[in-house]
Amino acid sequence: MAVKDSDICIVGGGGHVGLPLALAFTAVGQRVVIYDLNVTALETIKTGSMPFVEYEAEPLLRSALDKKLLVLSSDPADISKAHHVIIAIGTPVDEYLNPQLRALLDLFDTLRRHLDPSQTIIIRSTIFPRTCYQIQRQLEQDGSAWNVAYCPERIAQGKALKELRELPQIVSGSSPTAVDSATKLFSLIAPEIVHLDIEEAELAKLFSNTWRYIQFAAANEFYMLSTSIDVDFNRVREAMVKGYGRAANLPSAGFAAGPCLLKDTMQLSALNSSHSRLGQAAMLVNEGLPSFIVENLRQRYDLSCMTVGILGMAFKADIDDSRDSLSYKLGKLLRFHGATVGYSDEFVKDHTFVTKEELVNQSQVLIVGAPHTAYRTLEIPAHLDTVDVWGILPSKI
């Protein structure tokens, strides 16, 4: 059994879930090992720079490096040196939108010789229900008793450090020892601990993301209904929510995308498809929004003669993550119908992108794909046709 000279090792710690969590723990004096096979990300972190947009992070990163509280490693042997091992790698879905449990179970097979029963193993990312029990059984094949906890992340990307300080942390575990260990650890950074059984915690995480996805679907369906009769949905929504609490949680319309919401909704559907009809309907609405926009344009234009600009390629506002962004699906549909398509983004880096001003000048139709704050003051010529699902563009000049 290796000497434990670190408080925490975060497997997958160079990513959007693991790195902000590592910095939150180093900020309260914990010694953290980030284990990740993404050497490029580790090299960037080593310089004191974040490999992605995460507000408030870089001062904490530089401080952690200066105080030698953060160790960066791609050597799995370093996992054995930590009291707590946090797994920040989730369950992907396959091309049929079914969860791929094998990836996480294979990870434990690979890391097994670097783990020991004295450690608390904490699963952090979203997982398919009852996965923790499978991991527990897999670890205990040697006859030892292992402590496995499930403590799902609940943060919005880009705002992780703020929300880690402010949001209650759900803690569950396979044993009282696992629960006690995880509770003590997360009490260092969270304002409140909420205890659940493991299956309850697994569902709480999936239900949270699916609920958000369903809410976005309701707004998007309302948007499409309004647009079909030439009514401005954003004006309708503003009137609905103003001073009226029962409608206050209706979100604005827009692309519901990214690496979590659709995936987690489909995991619930895989659990019991006959009882997940709302989630399946939400998927059809949200994934169908780009098609609705294109078909609406086709009623007014011959797209083969048009230059269309997509403003914002990230999956949400003011971040640089374009994973599963529906802006790319929109671009493919436009090109399928012959349009010349240009792209711009304030955060996503791509040599084919142009500035927002250039995109405005070269486009005949401008579509807002991601509602970056910078677009709220963008000058839009009166002659330029715009499709602003989000309702963020200023009045035309």
C-alpha cells in the first residue's frame, strides 16, 4: 500500500469538471493531484493558464502552483498516493443514444492496481443508475471491503468555482465510512451537505439535467408556434414572466445543447423508455430547432443564392466549449440547401472563423447561435435579416 502524501487525486482532473474542483480544494489548503492523459492540457495548466474558459479560475490556479498544492501527472501510480480518489469521467452515450457503461468500468479495470481499500473512491460525473453498485462489485472481487461514494457535480460550466461555494453538495455512499469520508471532504468547500442513498443521488443528477432540458423544450416549442404565425415570442415571454411568479421559470428560447443535457435525458430514456416520454419529446423539439429555422428561411429565400452567418458556435453563452453545439448542425443544414455559411465566435478558436463585424458585413441573413454578451451591443444594419431566437441583439441601426 503506497504512502498517502496527497489529500485528493482527481482522475480526469484536467477537464471542465475536475479542474475547477481541484482549484476549489487547493483554495482551502488541500493537496491535490490532477491525473489526466491529456498532456497538452497538463502543459497549459502547468504554466498557470486555464485550458478553457472558467471564470475566477486563473488566480486560484497560479496560487495553487506557487504553494505547491497542485501536482500534475499522467502517471497512474500517483493515484495510489491520495486518500480520496475522485473520478471526473462520465458515462458517454453511443450512436443510438444508449449509455456506454463499459468505458467507466474499463477505467476501473485499468486503474485497479493503483487503488486500495483504504481510499475513498468518489464518483463525480453523471452516471447511469446503479452504476455505483457495479463499480462496488467490481472492486470487491478481491474479497476486500471498499468505500465508494457518489457525489454528483451540479455546476454550470464557466461558473463552477462560484457555484461550488454556493450550492449544496449531494453526498451518498456504499457504506457509512464512505459517506462520512465524503461528507468531511466536501464540507471543506460546500455550504451545505445533502445526504441521499446512492440510487437517489444518481437519479437526482439525471432528473436535474432532464428537467432543464424539458424546460428548454417548452420554450422552444412556444418559440416555433409563435414564429409560425409571425408573433415575437420574446415579447410574449417578457409579458408572461413580468411580475408573475408562476411563469417566472420559463426560460428564453435557444439551442439546448452541450455535453450533458441531451445525454442525461437519453440515459433516463434508456432506463425505462416507456416512462420517459417527456424526455423523448423534449429531444425531438430541441434537436429540431435548427431544422425549423432553416425551413422557415427556405419559405422566404432560395438559400442556394444566400450567404448566411452564424453568430456564436459555443454551446452556451460566454464560454469556449463547442461540444455538441447545435450551431454546427444548423450550418450543415444550411449548406445542404446550398447556402454559403460563415461562422464567428467570441471564444471558440478556429482559423476559418471571422470577426462578428466581418460576419455582419458579409452576410445576407444573420442567425444567433450562442448568446454571447458581446452581441448585445453589436451594430446591426437595417437591411440585414436576422434570426435571433435568444432575443439578445440590439435594435437595428
